[in-house]
Amino acid sequence: MSVVRCYDDEGTAHDVAVDSLGFSPAVYGIFIENERLLLLANGRTGLCAPPGCILTANEAPTQAIRHYFRRLTGITPQLGPLLLLEDQFRWLDGRAWRIAAMYFAVSRPFTASLHFDETLDPDITPQWVDLFDLQRNQFLFGLKAVVAGAARSRDASQRQSATASI
């Protein structure tokens, strides 16, 4: 019998038989602005993850992430490319899941201002984190996608600087 290790929101490992896993797709947004990253911090554990959600039946990933950000921040973000697709093995609500996680680059529309809806989940706090202060041990999941998003953001900044100097 094959076993996988699933992690709950507190970072605790649960060994689970592969044939007992549920499956669901999920979508997350990597929102980097002014060399800061928007993360959701769990108030009980301090562990962070990118903003996003598990998809419901018949929900398109791009539609779901736009809707999630609209509820969280009051803006409908502009979507960039898919940065990463990865399998997560998570323990949610007393059950083991294989989550197919999609991470999209997201950005603020030019003139929009953010305001966080703190009532979405009382245990979760949106916060901006300096990219240079990020540490692996503060993430529940999503670090690889953040690294991919930071590289994309850095490349875009370098292109803008090169264009401005011409």
C-alpha cells in the first residue's frame, strides 16, 4: 500500500493511503508590487500562503481567482501568466486531498486602490511581506510559485529600466 504525507493548515504531517485521497483543483494568485508580496497569514500558526481558493464544480480557474481577489481586496486583478502547476497533499477538514494547484501572476489595475475585507476568515490576515524578508519556514505552501513570480517581476523591472534608458 502506497502512503503519502499530507499537511494540515498548522503544518502537521498526516500519513495517508494514496487510495483514500480526494481530488480537487485550486487556484492562487502571486501578487508582487514594489518588491513586496501579498500573503495570507494564519493567525494561529503564523504560516503563510498565497491568496486563493479550492475550485467548486464548473468554476474556471481564471474566473475563480479574479472573484477571490475582488472579495479580498476590492479590486479585480489583471491576470498574468500561469507561473506554476503543482500537486499538494493537504489535510483539510479531517480529510486527505490531492490538490492540483495553479498559481497565476496577478497585478493591480492601474488606478485601483486596495482595501482588505478582514471578515472573509477571522483566522487569516492579509499582509504585505518584503520579498527580501521571505523565509521558507514561514510558508504552508506556495514558495516555488513565489520564487517564479519574483523572477518574473524582476525581469519585468529590468525590461522597464532598459526601455526607460533608451
